[in-house]
Amino acid sequence: MTQLLLDIRPKASPSLTNFVPGRNHELLHTLRRMLFRQEKERFIYVWGKSGCGKSHLLQAVVEHFMQKQFAAHYCLGKFGLTFQLNDNLGCVAVDDVEQLDASAQIELFNIYNELRDNGQTLLLVSGSSAPAQLDLRQDLVTRLGWGLVYQIHEITEEEKIEVLQQHANERGFELQEAICKYLLRHSQRDLPSLMVILDALDRYSLTHQKQITIPLLKKLLQGIS
């Protein structure tokens, strides 16, 4: 049964277009302005709990610059900063900044200062809490608070149901609200995980020629747990 999760079609690359904004319309508008050089500020820090969409947004901005033939780097904090600054650098994105070790924190501090003084490179950083609550070097925390700071709010359950039903319609089937609510209660609640399970459910129902029902979903979830 787990193979069903591996066989589904690849997910679309993260973009600002396929990000579900919920209460984050202002943030999305600001990022679009930054991409098209309509925003004076070039540094932005976003924070929120796991599953709220931080990684999606950072990867979407990096993808935008790569498609425009600029160098762009996405770094996970736990792996450090693995890139070099250059003249064609459009964007640097550092995800989960609280996981940077001591030497990487110094490196990011220096990168921030260099980018502040030179060029038009965007710097996007994400964390699990507001800058003042981060357990990092104080000088780096101060820098992170100098640019724009946004909390990313997780979308509501009603919004998730709407997204799931829309995704189901795009795949050619109708998804009852009761099935959506069961899925939200018995699986990971972040959208990427929900979409993977929904695609697997569609494939499972086609394979076994059965309608999508709560018992069928329950059987799928039991098989992949």
C-alpha cells in the first residue's frame, strides 16, 4: 500500500501562485513586489509553526530567480550555508534559521552585512518564532529584525477543506466534506502531506474500482501508517 504514495504524479514546484494565502495576503503581495523590484526593502524574515508554508514561500522565490537565469540558493539551517556570493546572485533563502550552528550564524551575519552594502540580492530567512525569541547570536537577531518581518498564519480547517475539494475536482472526482474532516482528524494536517494522501486515495480507489468513502480512506491510512 505504501507504494501508492510513491507512484503518484510529482508535485508542482513551489510558487507564489500555488501558495494558499489564507490570512497571508499582505505577505504574498509584498513578496511579489520584491520579486519585481517594486519594494525598496530586500530583506524579509518570516516565522510560524511547522506546516504553515515557510519552506514553500522560500523555495518559490528561489525558483522564480532560477527561472530568470539568476543564481539563487536555498539552505536548510541544519546543513549550514553552502554557497558563495557572486554578482549574478538574485536570492538567498535560509530556512529554519534557529538550526544554524555557531559558525554558520557568524557567516549569515557577515552575509547580511555584505548584501546590505552591495547589490540587489534578496535575503529571505525563516524561523519558528519572532526574531526576539530566537536563541541565536544577539547581533544576528538584531539584523533579522531590521528588514520586513511577517508571521505566517496557518490556514483554517475550512480553507484546507476548500483546497482539498478543489484539488479533487481538478483530478476529476468529488470529495465530500465528511471525508475531508476525517482526513484532517487522522493524518498530518499540513497541506503537502494532505495532498499526497489525497492523490494516493484517488489512485487507490481507481485501482480497486471503489468509490471514495470514509471506510476506503480509513483502509488506506491503516495501510500506510
